Amino acid sequence: MAALEVGNAIAVAGIAIGAGLAVLTGFGAGIGQGVGAGKAVEAVGRNPEAADKIQQLMIVGLAMAETTGIYGLLVSIMLIFILGGNLV
């Protein structure tokens, strides 16, 4: 019986570590969005007439960069509530 409890504790610890690592994708999303927004500001500074087109492209790019952060959050939630709920 004690071996089963130790196995469950190791599995829960692995799930917690995996969920923590999955949430770290938010750092990549934040860096990507910051770089994208900075480059868009530079582009508008160089060519103010194209500000509308640059803004549209920037919004699409930021949305695509944000999907990595959302995906990481989704994976961590799934790890905690679906896999972790079966072990606890």
C-alpha cells in the first residue's frame, strides 16, 4: 500500500512540474509581443503614412504570438485538473 502512495506522490509531483513548465510559455509570448510592438512603432516612425496597415499587421502578429501563451496555460490546466484529479 505504501508503494502505491509513493508512486502517486511522484506522479503528482511530475504533473506539478510539467504544469509549471507549461506556464513558462507565457515568457516567450511576452517577449514576442514586445519585440513585435517595438518593431511596429519603429516602422510607423519611419513611414507614418502606412500606420493603418502596420497596425493591422501588428494586431494579427500579436494575436499569433499570444496563442503560444494560451496553449501553455491550457496544457497546464489539463495536467492539473485532468491528470492530477485522477491521482489525488
